[in-house]
Amino acid sequence: MSDPRARQTRVTTSHWGAFEVETEGGRIRATRPFRDDPNPVAIPEILPQAVYHESRVARPAVRRGWLEGRGGADRGRDTFIDLPWDEALDIAAREIDRVRTTHGNGAIFGGSYGWSSAGRFHHAQSQAHRFLNMAGGYVASFGSYSTGCAQAIMPHVFGIDFLKLLYQHQDSWQTIAHNTQTLVMFGGINAKNAQVSMGGITRHEVTDWFETFHKGGMACLNIGPQKTDAPEGCDWMALRPGSDTALMLALAWVLEDEGLTDHAFLARATVGFERFRPYLTGERDGVAKTPEWAGPICGVAPDAIRTLARRMATTRTLITVAWSLQRAHHGEQPYWMSAVLAAMLGQIGLPGGGVGYGYGAIGGVGKSMRAIGGMTLSQGRNAVRDVIPVARIADMLRNPGAAYAFNGETRHYPDIRLVYWAGGNPFHHHQDLNALDAAWRTPETIIVNEPWWTATAKRADIVFPATTPYEREDIGSSKLDDYLFFMPRLIDPVGEARDDYAIFAGLAQRLGAQEHERFTEGRDADQWLRHLYAGFRDTAQAMDIDLPDFDGLRARNWMRLPVECGDEGRSIFAPFRADPDAAPLGTPSGRIEIFSQTIDSFGYDDCPGHPVWLPADEWLGAATPEAPLHLISPQPGDKLHSQLESALADQPDARPERLAIHPDDAHARGIGDGDLVEVFNARGRARARARICDTIRAGVVALPTGAWFGDAGCGPDPHGNPNVLTRDIGTSQLGQGTSAHSTLVDVVGIPKGDAPD
Ligand SMILES: Nc1nc2c(c(=O)[nH]1)N[C@H]1C(S)=C(S)[C@@H](COP(=O)(O)OP(=O)(O)OC[C@H]3O[C@@H](n4cnc5c(=O)[nH]c(N)nc54)[C@H](O)[C@@H]3O)O[C@H]1N2
Ligand SMILES: Nc1nc2c(c(=O)[nH]1)N[C@H]1C(S)=C(S)[C@@H](COP(=O)(O)OP(=O)(O)OC[C@H]3O[C@@H](n4cnc5c(=O)[nH]c(N)nc54)[C@H](O)[C@@H]3O)O[C@H]1N2
Ligand SMILES: [Mo]
């Protein structure tokens, strides 16, 4: 054995891909790019500072007010008492047992949404779900903040699970490069987002693909509020956020008006165009959805809409839609309407044509490979049936027992007494954080496993310090990536941190021998890794892929998998197009549903039976003197959400976060580049630093997510978390997704004398 304290370089992986880590003296010293990655990302550079940062949770901690029986009122404002592991686990296990015995498992919320870390075994959310299932079940959540609204609406339209559609049935970059002539990107295709993919993306290739597209003469048009949402060389149509549906309707109107609609395709492959058409032409509501109608709504010249429609109808056109469009009030509409527009163009099922969702949103979309399945920790069976739409958490906490509509059902919010969170940061990711802060005081007990003192950990009653992936062994693999990693334990756990697995095993043991056996199945972490890997290796073997045994993989550290493939037979739409009767879609009609009888029968005014233009409550068309600017809050380009923020939070050049603002809007407010500003509305206030640029549409400001929600009391959020400003309402009664992007604000400069040092 080599001296573990000597200088060593090994490879690990993460959601942002693989990287080399240099350790010496048992500490992480530096990170470096992974040799196979043509475009390495900078995200891990902060790791050596972040991993040892003073904000690591050193020991199990229990909140004083909770321990002394004062309930949840002081959450976020209280002090903590460090306890030995055994004592803290005893207290937590007793509390879980008390709640399940007194109120039933339906009083435990274990949705535990969040990205946690890469690694197949130590996936915090899976560990939490497995533990809670074994303990009798928990209230779960449906969908994601990423695509919750699309996950509800798109199965009605295409008859297929939205995630399956994304990852198994969309054209690969290769197919697009070979076939697409016109790429129309609503919300762009942003390489900064493709840095990241669940479980990891090893080769970052999106910018390279665009170079290939440009060389091949493809016309690439980015439609949205920011030019920077697409790589260099793409055209930009600067659109008002939240107006995409109006633009798509006008494009559809031109197709109809100029005889460019593929009516043969509509007749064979769709249902309901005759119900939609009178709305499009204005026969039904007196408003023809012409380019002249859409122009002022979208802030786009009507002629540009006509020209674009003609080009789309006469070239092989792929429409792509960013996920951001459905993280907005009425986000169902642009998603449904993009499918209708693609159907009218008649290219669905042709290579490089039709519509695709989330290219660039994460690195794995568009990757052409055969997935090897089978390395997933089983979560067991949840005996509690109650599920809330993921973004409705604050409503749930505020309104136990209240009725709400969701995708055709009337449901009731459960009465939650205990919340368990592992691997997520709701006080970064949820909307209207000041309102969540108030709602969060209602449960009797909140338990959090977390490596760092995040705003969520600070608002828990029992905090268990969790290891980071650098402090434990794991296997890194993703169904959307063609590399396999043995993730070494690079350093000892920081402080008294334990793996989530060990934390839950400790709790299970205290709940009873049976629980412990069911949770662990008699395996320790090493035995679990070997067990999961053996299953994966067998699956690979059945696909004629030879993999080394576990110790062989451990010795190799990483390998590339021979799983590249073409798109033949990949899409459900190709066979469907060839013979819709023989290969029908999973919708009630077996066809693409332009009008959905099912959705119509729900009777929702905020999501009727076919796509319509429904403006958001908050967008530039509803701007007021108090809130004249549209705030979008995209993903941060330099990090993953709120992860590794610990070391950034105290860097004065990094925080507060930068706010992109157009020169006209900045000058009108006397704001200079680099000035400290306050972004505000009736819901909250956040500090930010102005970044003046003409790559954002006038009237729109962009403040990325990712800054930690600070401890500001009633003052402005000091780090610049946009979620103190965003509105917390469902996209509609159908999807109930987050509406984060539908937010109006104003911005003021902070006089220099008032700015903190
Ligand atoms: N305004 C606005 N808000 C948004 C969005 C937006 O577009 N606009 N986007 C939304 C979207 S799409 C998403 S996905 C969410 C992201 O929100 P989250 O997924 O909640 O954000 P993360 O920062 O990834 O949170 C992961 C947490 O897990 C912790 N962690 C890491 N590894 C481990 C581990 O091994 N064990 C444990 N116990 N913990 C670990 C990290 O320290 C971190 O605190 O944000 C949403 N919020
Ligand atoms: N580096 C990095 N990459 C990430 C993440 C990260 O935290 N960091 N998070 C990952 C996650 S969890 C997810 S879900 C994906 C999200 O992927 P996306 O949803 O694609 O990402 P966003 O950055 O929210 O939005 C992309 C762009 O959409 C534009 N936009 C906003 N509103 C509108 C609109 O109404 N119309 C149009 N046309 N455009 C609009 C904005 O200009 C924004 O920059 O990103 C993933 N990738
Ligand atoms: Mo996401």
C-alpha cells in the first residue's frame, strides 16, 4: 500500500463531470481537468476551500428551542447544542417513532427534493426514501423543479412519460448535425447549463456541436431574453419573457394563412386541429393570432415572424424548448403549443425535425448511447400514497387539509408533523423564501442531513453532519454518460461527518431489529457497492460489454464504456409517423393531441382543452410603476445551484451575485457597472452587483440562483438569492409546477456611502 498521506492524484466524478483531485498530507490541495474532457468546467476549482470551510457541520446538533419544547417558532433564529452521535440518533429515532405512532406515517414529509451529489450508492435522496419506506412510508413529491409542469402536461400531448421522451426518444446531436437545416431555440441552448448532468457528463461537447452546425450551414436562432443563451454564431430574436406562446401562435397563423401547414400529417397523426383552428384564426374569440397581434406582445417585428414561419416550413426544422419556459406561470402553454407548431410543420418523426425539449439544459440530453441500467439502490415500497406536486411545499405546510387541484384530481394537503430532508436545499430552491420561512415553522420537527450549515440546516431541529463524496467510496455512472468511475475516498470525513447511509442505518437500528435488517439487508457500504456493481456488470455482460470486477474497477479508477450508438430505432416518432395505426402513441386517441378531451374535461380556466395564449400574472405586459422590470432567475454558470457556496459566500468579488441589466435600465436608475444594487418587490429584497450588458433585452433583469439565502431578518438578502423575490404559485391547476420565472421587480442603486464594505 502506498502512503495515503503522500501526494496523489486521482479522478472522481460529480454532476458537473469528472476531474482530477490532488491530495497531500490527507488533504485536498487542488483540482485539475480530466484528460478526456475537451471543454473542462471551472466549477470544482473552489473545492479545496469549500470542503474544509468553517461552515461545515462538525457534529450532530439539536436546536435549543426544540429541545426545550418550544416548538418551531424560533427556527432560523435559534442556537444549537452539539450532541454525541448516539444521543442525537436516539433523540431523532424516538421522534420519528413518536410521530408515526401518534399521527401515522402520512404525517411525515420525505420528498427531500434536491440534487445532492453524484455517486450511485451514496445518493442522499434515495437513501432517505429507502429509510422512510422501511420505517412505514412518507408523503412524497411528484415531479421536479426542473420539469414538473412538463411532466404533467406532456403525457397528455404525446402519450409518453416526459423524462422517457427527453432521454430516450429525442434526436442525438449527431442526427441534428446531419439533418437539421434550421434550429429554432426557444430559450436557447446554453452550454453553461450543459456543464451539468445528473450523475455526471464527462465530455462537455455542446459548444463543439455548434461549431459543427455552423460549418454545415445550419441556421441557428435563439429566441429569448438573453443573447448569451446560445453559443457564438447564433442569431438572436430578443423576446419578452413569458410571451413564447404568442410567438408560436403567430408562426402557426402564418402557416395556415400561407397554405404552409402539413394538413396530411395533421390528418394522419394528430387529433383536434379542427377544435384549435377557430381559436387560431380568431373565428372563436374575435382575435386572429396574426404576427401583428403577436408583435407587440412579444416585442418582435411582425415581418420577422412571417419570414421565420416560411423558413421553418421549407427547411428541415427542429424546434427546441428550454425547460425554463415551463418554470413560469402558465408554463403548460408554450410546451403544448410547441408540439402543435411542430405537428403543423409535419416534420415530427423525421430525423433532425420536429420538436425537442431541454437540449443544453443538462449535458446528457442529445447524447447518443445505449444505457446500461441496473445500478440503482432500491427505495422499497412506500405504504403512504399521498404525494404533493414538488413545488407546493409551502402551500402544504400552511394549509393542512385544504383542497387543491392537480392534473384532473382534487386532492387535500396532508397534515405534516415531521419533515426529513437529505441532499437538498429548499431555502435555496423554493420560491418566495420569506413566505416559506414562515410556513416552515409549523411542523413539530424538522431533521436535516447536510455537510454544510445551509439556510435549510439552520432552520432544522436536528442536524446530522453528512460526508461529501470526497470522503467516501462510491461508483459514478449515469444513463446519459459513457464513462464509469470508481470514486475513491480522497480524504477522511471532515469533523464527525458520517455517510447518509450510516446515519439512516443508525436510525433504523434504533427503530428496531427488523427495520435495521430491512434497511441494510445485512450489508455495510462496501458490500452494497460490490452488490450494486455486480448487478450492473451482469447487465453489461448481457449486452456483450465486458467490465472489470469490482476490485479491478477500483484499481483502474475510471474507464470509457463502449456504448455509443446511432439514432436508428431510438424515437417512438419514426415508427409512429410511418404507420400511426401500427405504432400508436400512448394518448387516448393514439395520436398527438392538439385538443385533449381529457384536459378539456378537467374544466380548468388556466389550462383549457388546447393551447392558448394566457399571459402570466407577472410579466412585462402587466408591469406596474412599482415593479416595471421582469426578473428571470436562471441557473448559475459558475456552479451547481447552491453547492460549494460556502467558500463563495465570503468572497466580496463573488457575492452578492451579479444582476444582468440592460444599459437603458441601468442609466435610467443612475446605476453604473459593478455598482451595488437592491432588487425588490412586495415579497422581498435582495442585494446584487450590477453587470451592465446589452446581451439582455431592455426591461428584463437576470439574477442567477445559487447564492445562499442569508440571515438578514427583515433586511435585504445580502448574497443575492432571487427566491426572496419570486412568486410561489403553481403554473396552473394542471401542472402545479414552479412559476419562478414569472416575477416583476424594480432595482435601485445603493448610494456608495450606504454600501457595506
Ligand atoms: N428562482 C429560481 N429558483 C429555482 C430554479 C430557477 O430556475 N429559478 N431552478 C430550480 C431547479 S430546476 C432546481 S433543480 C433546484 C435546485 O435546488 P437543490 O437541488 O435543492 O440545490 P442544491 O444546491 O443542489 O442542493 C443540494 C444540497 O445537498 C447537499 N449535499 C450534497 N451532497 C450531499 C450528500 O452526500 N448528503 C447530504 N445529506 N447532502 C448533500 C448540498 O450541500 C446542498 O445543500 O432549484 C430550483 N430553484
Ligand atoms: N452550470 C449549471 N448548469 C446547470 C445547473 C446549474 O445549477 N449550474 N442546473 C441544472 C438544472 S437542475 C436544470 S433544471 C437545468 C435548467 O435548464 P434551463 O431551464 O434551460 O435553464 P435556465 O438557466 O433556468 O434558463 C435558460 C434561459 O432561459 C431564458 N428564459 C427565461 N425565461 C424565458 C422565457 O419566458 N422565454 C424564453 N424564450 N426564454 C426564457 C433565460 O434567459 C435563461 O438564461 O440546468 C442545469 N444545468
Ligand atoms: Mo433542475
